[in-house]
Amino acid sequence: MPWWSWVLIWSGLALVLLSVLVLFSVVLFRKLMTLGQALGELGDRVSIGSAHPGEAPATARSVPAIFQTRDRLAEVVADRRFDRLLRRQLRRDRAIRRGKLFGTLPALSKDSPHAQ
């Protein structure tokens, strides 16, 4: 191979490398600009939320389960179990009202052609 073919090959590889670097830098720049906008919006939300720094937050913070007593955790589990059973019963009652749990077909009489 002549010497100029090596120059063309390496020049092409260098151009491909530069174009890939430019592409990655453009993508990275766009992501950084999006991150900057998101951080700005987050700062606005935080500044709105902390307009009155002396006030306590409206929502009570939850205590991690590891710091609660065994009795309190048993109460929470029992409450959740009761709520789940209540929701299940309400869902069953709604299904009964809609007629989904009982057969909606009329009872077949002995003289019906489909009776067995």
C-alpha cells in the first residue's frame, strides 16, 4: 500500500472520532441544560414550600418501623388487615348488587327445552 492510503485511513478515523466526540458533547450539553432547568424548577418549588420557615409542615412525618414499639406495629398490622377485609367485603357487596355473584339466568322449568 502506498503511504498516502495510510494517511487517508488515519485521517478518516480521526474525523470519525471527532464527529463522535462532538455528538456525545452535544448530547451531554442538552442533558446538562435539562438538568439545570429541572433544578431551577425544584428550587422554585422548595422556595414556595418554605415561604414560612417558622411553621411546621402540614403533613406529619412517619416514624420508621424500626423505631416503633412492637405493640404499635401490631396495631398498624391489625388496622391494615381490617381495612383490607372491609374493602374486600364492600367490593363483594357491590358485586352482589350488580348480580355478578348470583346466576342472572332465570331458573329453568321442567318443561323447558333446555332442562335436563
